[in-house]
Amino acid sequence: MRIIFLGNMDDIHTPKWAQYFIDHGHDCLKFHVKHFSVKRLMELRETINQWKPDILHAHYAGTWGLMGAYTGFHPFVVTIHGSEVLLTVGWRKWLVKWVLKKVDVVTTDGKHIIDRVTEEWGIDPDKVFRINFGVDVDRFRRPEGFKPFDKVVSVRVGPDKLYDIETVEKARKIVDEQMPGVKWNFLKNVSPEMMPQALYSSTVYVSAATSDAGLSSTTAEAMACEVPVIVTNVADNAEWVEETVNGFLFNTGDYQTLANRILFSLRDKVIQRCYGERARKLICDKNNYFAEMAKMEKLYRRVLTNE
């Protein structure tokens, strides 16, 4: 297949998705766009005319989905990343709805996103599919015999308020008062090459995010590295993280419960080992990058044959 991947190639998800198909013998072109512009739209149209792809796949239903829709090319696939459905309002929300009604296939990794776009937005459920971004479980794994560093909390961070670092800082103050010497590892500016080590060296992983699509990639990667996770009860987190099995949930902004969960996890070696092992098994079984991309490949072939 010849596939044009349309999106911001500085984002971790889009090039990772494209790389699978490159590695598996498909002819792929990465069309990098940071911001919508008429100039880039015309260049995209020209690229489509010259390159003659089988499929155009836009990652993110906002800016890049809009560009893809304006080309008029089909089959047209859009992957929802989350915020364009969960956070947009007003005319931007109307545009995203318009884009999703123009596409042949919509994918997302969030069940609640599927429910929203099909039940509330009126998008045809027959063209909406759940495909997880997936974890490379061969890269994200704790080496045999490796013991995580004692009392290390790795924290998911990001550029905006939805990561709620304020709640983490309040919990951190409580934890440090009761258990001095804890190392807090804020996962900022960690290269993709170093992320597996940053995670598998950790004792506990925390995400205080107030919104997500499906299970966040970093959380899934931590679970694959056998790290007990403590995450907010938002999005599809409760589907992946089960109390007394593989991690803990807490309500957004509840720093006291977050602190208690961190302290409990740091003090209990059995929790660290058992929860971590169960977390990895779940990711290997249900969120494996290679298995999810194989599903996507079947979906491409399905849309090409109109089955």
C-alpha cells in the first residue's frame, strides 16, 4: 500500500504509527504540518496528485483532519488524539464534526470517545474503530533481574494544565514529610531512547491528568515496564487500572488520596512486584503496538476493498 501520513511529525504518535508500515514493506510518505495554511494545503494536494497514494491518513481530527478533508481525497482515515473531541468548543467543535463526517474510517483509542462521536455527534458507528496506539513491549520492559531504584516516583508531565502538576506538588509535600529521601522524577525532556530506562528504574508512576483519550502512552509504557501506576479516574483509566490488582485510581485534584497511594506503594515491596507483573501482562495482552498496528493494516485493506 501507498500511504500518506498527515500530521505533526514532532509528535510521538504519528511517526511511530507510520514507522510500523514502513518497516512492514509499505510505501509511506510523512507529510509534516505544524499549522494549517493554504500554502501547505496546496502542497498536500500537489503531493497527492503526483504521488498517487492508496490512503490518506490524518492524525488528529482538528488541523490535519481539516486539511485532509479539504483535499477531497478518498479513502481518507482520521485518528482522533483526544483533545479535539474532548476540549474543543464553539466553531472549532463544529469543524471537527464536519471533518469526521467526511472521512471513511475514524480510529481512536478511547471507548468514551467512540461513545461521544457516535451517540452525541451522530457519526456513523460503522466507520468508527478502536485502535490503541500500543506499546513496543520489547523496548518497554524491565531487564531480567533488574531491581528498581528505591523510592523513585516518576511523574507524567506536559505543556498545559490538564496534567495538573499542582495536585502532584501538594501530594509530594505530604509524602516528603512522612518519607524523606523520595526522589521525584518528572518525565520532562526525556528522549524516546531513554524513556524505557526512566520508567523501569522507577518504583511508582503517577499521572494526575484531568483528561485523556484512552490510556495514555506514558502510563501504558510504565505498566509494560512493571511499574505500579497511580492515575486519575478519568477517560478509560478504570478499564486498564484495577484497584488491588495492578495499580490505583484517585479522583482529579484529590492530592491527599494521591499521597496516601504513593506512600502505600513505596512501603510495600509485594505491591510493587505483584502489581507491576500484572500490569505488564495486561499491556502485552491488550495494548501491544505490533498487534494494534496489525489490526490497522487489516482496516486499511478493508476500506480499500469496500468490504
